[in-house]
Amino acid sequence: MVCCLMKRKRKGSTGGIAHTILRTNSDSQREILYEDKDSSVPIFDVNDIFDATGNFSLGNKLGQGGFGSVYKGVLFDGQEIAVKRLSQTSRQGIEEFKNEVRLVSKLQHKNLARLFGCCIHGDEKMLVYEYLQNRSLDFFIFGLQLDWPRRFEIIIGIARGLLYLHQDSRMKIIHRDLKASNVLLDAAMNPKISDFGLARLFGEDQTEANTNRVVGTYSGYMSPEYAMGGLYSTKSDAFSFGVLTLEILSGRRSNQCHQESPSISLIAHVSALSHQVMTRCIQIGLLCVQESPVDRPTMSDVVFMLGNATTLPSPKKPAFILQGKYDDMDTITTGSSAIPSTNRVTLSTLVPR
């Protein structure tokens, strides 16, 4: 590959981050980086990324998932970054990479992780994000103890981020993979939704879409209409939000209950506790995980219910789908048949420092 590197500093959407513009004679890389004419995402020089992360040293490793690994880095202007380095053997390929670059570069909200830029060099594909000191939500709600006011603020923040994606941004976006490990926390414990590799753009008047290839995390977060029929919408994101809300409130993973008792899911477990503390949030979570998408609230409804002492409707039948059968697995669906597969698992594992 023949390439030419030209260094210059720019100030703008990246907040004054110094970076290198990469110009290449590779048609495939030019297509990857520039086919979206509206995209203004900065392109980092691979040498700056290697320098910033100490050649991706183990000491800078923040975590690892099915897509690859995440490393902390410090650029030469002192800016802290998090580099998502896609594994060359990952099933998260070039389409997911381009999808994340195109979508996240255009999104601006305090409850969404901020993309600073990307880097492509040979087979290397990297995304450069803001560094968030407290890593992912699953580290706190399943390990360390959070008090109730903090958990409530995290729930509200996630709801506002989803509302922005569904309604308030210039583009209508369905995330399709909302889960605890895809919510990051900054120094003040503010939640930021991340990982948009599986997200899909909707038209302004579009309400739902169908796919023969179901992807995402199967361990409790996936709505029944998406898991079984490939149908996704804002209501499938609402379902994932409901499961996540119940996890935040209970401190239990979505698949933990039926590992202990195969007949009980997290939804069933929290449903039985709904007369106790935090009744309101539990009830909102249960409204989000109702079996029928028509019955689930929109994220606008959720934000309103969280912030106002209104009377809440009683939840109808929740979705208890495939309890314990395909835990921690993703699925690829063709037609009406579902084939479980471990190839697209996106669960994150934290690495101690």
C-alpha cells in the first residue's frame, strides 16, 4: 500500500484534538472513509495511535469483547482517549465499522459516548473515543454498590440518551444492542450509551423494519419480536431499556435468576418484588418489557414518567422468552428458524489494572 501522511492540527468538533490526516491511494480505504460526503470525522495517523497507547500495551488495556479490545491512550497534546481496536478475526466487520463511524460522528448528546475519530491502516481498524474514567456500567451495578439516588440518575440518563436517538436527533436511530456493558460512565458517573456497530438508521416516518439476520446480545436484552421474527423498532430498544432498568434496580444480571432457578427470569423475579422499594422505577421497567410492542411506552413516555409523579398503568404480561436456553449467546436468524451462535457475542470482560 502506498500512502502519504500530512500532519496538521485542527480545531473544531473534536475540541482541539491534534491529529493526523491520512491520505491514501487505496480505493477500499478511500471508500471506507469518504463515501459519506456529510461525514467530517477526523482520521488519526496510526503512528500517533501506537504512541498514545504504548503500542497497545497490556497496562493500557481497559477491556475486551467479541469485537476486539479497548485501550486507554494519551495523545501528544495531553488528550486522553479510548481506542477500540477491532480484532482481525472479529465477526464485527467493515460494515459495522463504517456504520459506527457514520452514525456516531453526527450525534451530539451528553448521554452518548463521543467519537473523536477513526484510523484505518492495512488490516487495522480503530475507533477513537473520549476516555471515560469509570468504564462500563456492568462493573458497578453487578460488582460495587451504588446508592439509590445514583442508580436513579443513571436510569434517567440512559432514557434521555435513547430519547435523543429515537426522536430528538437529526437522524432516527435504533441502537439494537443496549446492555450494561454498552453504557459507559464518566468521572461524575454520568451514563453514556456506546457501541453503535449494530445500530440502524430509520426514516423520519418509519416505525419498524425487518431483518433475516438477527444480531445482538441474546442474554435477556433482546425483545421477543426481534429475537423470534427479526422485527425491530424503537419499541425493541425500549424493551432492552426495561431489562437494563431492572438490572440496575436489582443488581442482578438478566440471566442470573434462571441460572439459580431455571423457571425464573429476571423479569419474573423483579415482578414478584414490585411491592417493595423503588416501586415506581420497577413498574416503568416492567412496562417496557411487556410482550406486545404496542403496549410498551416510548422513550418520551419513559422520561416523562421518571420525572413526574403521574399515575402509572399496570403492566400487562411481560415477555419471558427462551428462559435460560441461549444465555450469553447471540443468534443469527434466517427466515423463521433461529440458529444460536457464539460468533457474535459482544459481552465485555474487564481487565484489572
